[in-house]
Amino acid sequence: ASGVLAADGRCYVIFDNAPDIARVQATLSPAAGSGLIRQPRGRRAGFEDIAHDPAAGRFYVLVEARARGRGFMAEVQEYDERFGYLGRAWLEFPLEGPNKGLEGLTCLRRQDRTYLLGLCEGNRCRNGQEGRRPGGGRVQVFERGRRHWERVATVRLPATLGFEDFSSLAVAGDRLAVLSQASSALWVGRIRPSSWEVAGDGAVWAFPPGPGGRTVYCNVEGVSWLSADMVVVVSDRAKRNDQDERCRAKDQSIHVFTIPAGD
């Protein structure tokens, strides 16, 4: 699993290595209507996150990075309200490489206009050591142009945020949640309603550790708001050669967490 979206009492889960979209009840209980939504058209792999614009009746699935000209850019695939494939468009922001692109996607409506917010995986939207240096979280803001999505602003996450990487984001009103896989933590803050600035430093919530305080939620990859005090998170597959056995207990799973709703 690489991304999740909570909408209309269901969770929609996407995968980095398959085009079909899973649909499960938000309660995570078996129920009629759960299953895979088959996708015979569009890209076949490389998906990172999923967003929804209920006003326009559109779903968007993020493709992290693809070659374009001499560089790389992320794409979004667009679907109708029943997940019928409509097409794809570029998110016009240059990326350094194919494996450290835009990792998270969410949708925000302001003054009857739709914006897609794309989260850079590396700090300062960079690769390598510079991308792992904390304090440079960036969210790129896009608005639909004539053919593609044009970048119109950048949200700078607090310089005090010590995440090594970023894996997903979700917005509910002015409340923004940002996930880090390497740090096994969730940041929650607020976007000012009249600008693309973050108000204050927000708060960081660590995922519950295992015995001895060791990290067990090693592969958190997608997040979405279920309510004001609850989020749903999905975990990718553990890296068999690079991660400890303890990471496998929580991988390839859907999790629900309660977090404080107030400031």
C-alpha cells in the first residue's frame, strides 16, 4: 500500500506496484462492497497517493515521477466519481530524479477553486544527503491550467520539524497532517485560511513503539483524516534485506489511530 483516502464511510487504498484500487469500509470490517476496483487503463505502477475533490466529483492518483524532456515531473491520473478513468496530466514542478519526487497528494478547495497539494519526499525537494537534512519540508500547490496542473505556491513546513523524509499528507479544513516513514511520526498543523503559510510549529505524534522503545511502524506510507481526532494510515511492504524482522508485523496493513483534536 502506498496511499489511502477516507471518503463517504470508505477507505480507498492505492498500491505502488498495481493499478487497481482497493475499497474497504472505514470500520475495517468485512462488508458488502469491499474489494478491488479494476483499472484496465492508465499507468500500471508508480502510484504514491490519492486525493478527492467532492465538489467536482473527481479522484486523483499521484504518479511520483516520470521522465519529461531532460528532467522529471510527477503526474496525476484523473477518475470520475465511480473511478472511471478520464486521463492524466503533469504536475508542473521539476524534480531531480525518478525515485525522490512527489510522495503525497491532497485536495483543497478555496473560494470555489480546486488546488492539489503535492508533498516532496525529500527536504527542500532535494535528493541525497541534502534531502535527508531536516527542517526543509515543502508542499507544492497546483491549480489546473489549460492542459496540466500549474504550480502557484509553496507551503513551507516549520523549520523546527525534524523529519528525515515525507511520505503522505492529508487536509481537513485548515488542518494539515504530514506523515514521515523514516521518522515513524505524524505532524499536525494548520494552514492559514488567507495564505499558503503554516500557523505556528504544530505538533508531532510518534507512532507507538514496540518492546524496548524500538520502532515497529517502519513503513507508514499514506494518511487520511477519518474525523477531527482520528486518522487512517497504510503501511508499505517491509524491505526484506534492509529492515529488521520487527518491521514486518505492521507492514502491508491498514491502521486507525486516535490523536488529540484540540490545539
